[in-house]
Amino acid sequence: MPPGGSSFNSKMGGKRAEKPLKTILRLFRYYKNCTGLLIIAIVAILVYSAASNYAIAMTQDLVKVLEAGIGADMAKYAALLIGMAVLYALSVFTNFLLNRLMLSCSARVMCALRKDMFEKMQTLPISFFDARTHGELMSYYTNDTEAVNELLHHSITQILISISSLVFVFGLMAKLSISIVFIMICMGICVFYVMRAVTRRSRRNFIRQQRELAAVNGYIEEMMEGQKVVKVFTHEETAKAGFKVHNDELCKVATDANTYASIVGPLMNNLSHIFYAITCTVGVLLAAPVPGEEFIMEGTFFANHQSLLVEGSALVASLQFVRQVSNRISQISQQFNSILLALAGAERIFALIDMPAEVDEGTVTLVRVEEKNGKLSETDRRTGHWAWKRDGELIPLRGEVVFDNVDFSYDGKKQVLTDVSLYANPGQKIAFVGSTGAGKTTITNLINRFYDIADGTITYDGIPVREIKKSALRSSLGMVLQDTHLFSGTVMENIRYGRLDATDEECIRAAKIANADFFITHLPDGYQTELVADCANLSQGQRQLLAIARAAVSDPPVLILDEATSSIDTRTEKHIEKGMDALMHGRTVFVIAHRLSTVRNSDCIMVLENGRIIERGDHDALLKQRGKYYELCTGTSELS
């Protein structure tokens, strides 16, 4: 595993969430993208809570009118009914408005969050992607973001409504009965400690659940991508057994995570019933006698503390408020699982966003130049000529690459390259041959700084590659990889990916150089043919031809061909030799190949074994040495 893999995994979910409040506050910072909408939504929440609770408070006046008799004040009774209707209508409208506004806010927040995640991934080193599967990476954009979206879209709205309602309820109840408010405070304290106890036991398990879900997704995607291989070797049962291990672990972790969380709802419901019963009992004991009736508790504690008594009309309203409090607390408890799951997802997302970006200490840039009076000058025009800009000095880009005593290891333990020294003069074709794992591809990965060397130096036109900005370095290199990747879109768009400002004519010319024009023109829509998922409508050889055309249109001074013709038959390979020669003319070219026929005309052939260069020279010189290369050519030895 490349460096950084294990430490990242521990950060992404191997430990308990220690600062959920910090995570929530950081998540709320994303609301800066919709501050205006959020303010209106909060106002709507306050209006909704006030309207719905004042409507409940009006039941006290209704009961008083009923106690006195409707006929005594029919106008007041009608006014109260109309007022309550208006308040409930207002609460319905504001409820719709706040939900619509919070939906818009959550959409904007998620848009910004996904943007930060994707932009961060573009800055991470290749070692980050080497250390995890596509399914694990996609889990951030699916499982984790969906959990956070549920929190933003639904849970936060319900919690804000519930909290604001509770504030209004306690304020209105304080006017009705201090005694019942005291009961409600006791209820709140009990609920707080219950929630605290359950939260402590659930939070860590929800983080583990998100991590195991990512592992399951990674395994599924890996099996789906390799389904043909699974079927060819009839490993369906093995694949199912492997999935069962991951799935069972997820099942166990999910069960543990939801065990405590699932008891919150029943606990809150039962507590609300208990507190409702207590309130009713105490309310009856504290009920003040109706005027004209004898107070049946004369001589008791309550008779001596008249201020604690509750009017019958106030008791009716208070019981409605108690029910309101129970409902709001129940709503909060129903969001408990979503909140914990969202916190786990948000912590994984923020851990990704906080990952250190790929280090780029380079200062040398690449600029277009033109020659005037024998001197180079920087220009914005496309001249076909480039230069390195170093401390104001322009150094012509020639394509000279030199390795000097380079050592390299992916993990700091196992040495992959040892004391590698080589040079490539501008315009030379350098070939690497050797067994799998000898270090051929590693050398090309070091040229473009996908990884940094442990010891030695690599220079490009006399400039250490560490001093060159990675974007400038990589834009000067064209690569055709063995594992061809084409994007969704048309054939023309995939060729143009090599240089986004290339014209259609330049793309077609590049396709002709790669000998891809013939098969492209025979596709249903020619260059405008849409490539289906996984490019199933193209053969592997056709995909590689498009990759070669993509490299050709980029017109790089240095070209790296990593088994570029491995999926092309010998006949097709001969057809494109002239085109490839035209593409390589005047460029420094590094070729990795198992077919020795593709490296015979190289200026220098490097034979690698166990990370060391054991032979070097052109084809004829190596044959005369009668060493490893001679054995490969004569068939007495084979590349593995």
C-alpha cells in the first residue's frame, strides 16, 4: 500500500467521534451559500411556532366563555373561533413556506459540500487513490452525502420547529401555572439524560456502520467490474462467500448502531405518557374551585398556598401544552438516528476535505514562446514552442530527461528502484524491457511526479523536477497507458481531451496519425458516436487507438508509451508504425513494451531486473553482449 493509506483509514472512521458539536457547527457554515433564504425560513419557523401555540393558548379563553355560558358573550366566542382558525391557517402556510425554503437551503449546502469534496479529490496524490477502491470513494458521494442531506433537509427543520415551539410553550405556560412549568422542567432534565446516555453508546457504532458500508460498496463494485473474470474462472461461490463476510459485518455493526438508537422513540413516548399523567394528577390537585363551589381541600397545604392553584380553564390549556411538549420531544427523538448517521457521514466527509493536498513546491512554470532576433520572448499565441520560466529566465523546452542514482520505495520498506541512472537526449527514443515488477512503469511515474523519489535526482532540461510546478511538468508530457480509460461522451470529445482547445480538424488529424480514423468513420455516427458505459461498443484495441490519438492531439515534447500497443494485433501495429514514427519524430519518447519488435529501433534499450538497470544499449549492441536481452530475443528466456 502506498504511503498514507493506513493513517487515512484510521482518520476516516477507525476512531470515535469526539466532537459532534464541532462537526455540526462546521456543517452549518455551509449555510453561508443561502443566508437570505435561511433567515426567511427561521422567521417562518418562529411565526409557525407562535401561531400554532397561541392557538392552543386561546383554548383557555374558550373554556372561560363556555363556563360562563355561550349566550353570555356569543360575539367573543365567535371571535375566538375565527382567531384560532386564522392562526391555524397561518401555521399551515408558514409550515409549507419554511419546508420549501429549507429544501432550497439544503440543496445549496449539498451542492457546495459535493463541490468541496470533488475539488479536494483533484488535489490529492495518486497514492490516495491507489489505497482504496472506487466503491469506497463513491461511498462519500452516496451514503455519506445522503445521510447529511437527510439531516439538512428534514431533521434540522423538525428540530428547529420543535425547539422554537418548546420555547413558546414554556413562555405561555409560565403565565398559566408555575407549578406545571416546574413539572415540564423536570421532564426536560430526564429527557436530556436519557438522550445523553443513548448518544454516547450509539455515535461510535454509526461511524463504524458508514465505514463498513463503504467497504461493502467497494467489494460490490470490484465484483461487478470483474464479473467476466469471475464467470470465466467459475468463482461465483467464492465471490458470494466474500460478499457474505462483508455483508455480515455490516449487518452486525448496523444492528449495534441502531439498537440503542431504536429505543429512543419508545422511551420518549412512554416518558411523555408518564409526564402527561403526572401533570393531570397534579393539575387536578391544584385545580382552583369554580366560583360559588366549596373548596374541598380546605385546611390542606394547597389551601394555604393559593398561588399554586390552577384555574380549570388554565388546566385545560396546560394539558394541551403538555401534549404539545410530548409531541415535540417525540419528533426530536425520531430524528435521533438520522442525526447520528449524518454526524458519522459528515465526519468522514470533513476528514476527506481536511486531507493534505498533494505537495507542490515547484516554482518553474511552462509558457508559450516565440523567437525574435535570436531571443525567446513570452507570448499568448499558439506558436508550437514552449519554454520553462525560471526566475524570469526562459529555458527552451527540449525534452532532456536525466536520472542520477535514483532510489525509490512506495512504502518506505521494500525498495522498488535502486541506483537507477539514465539519460534521454532530446528526440531520443528510450525503451524499457524486463519482467513484471522490474520497475519499468515506476520510472515513468517518477518522471511526471506521481510519486517523489527517496534519493538521487531527476532533471528535466537541466531543471530538477521538484522545482517544476506539477501542472507545468505534466502538461509537457503525453502518456498512453496500458489501462485505457475513455470518458462518457463522443469519440471526438475523447480525442479532444488531450487538448481541450483543439479543433475538429486537429482531432481528425491526430486520429489519422494513430490509424484510428478508419474504424471511427465506420462507426454509426463517426466521430460523433456516443461511447456507451464501459465503452462496450469498442474493442480493447480500438480504445487504445483512441488513447494514442488523444496523446497525439496534445502535441507533447515528451511522450510516454506504457504498453501502448499491447491490445493491438500485429497487423494493426504494423499499420500504425509510420503514424507512430510521425508522432514520435522530434520528441523524447519513453517506451515500455513486452513485444521486443516495438523496441528494436530505439536509440537506447534499458533492461531492468529487480529495480536495477542490468543492461543498456541499442538493439545491436545488446545482442553482442549476449546477456539478458540476447536471451529474450533468441527465446532462451521469456518475459514474465
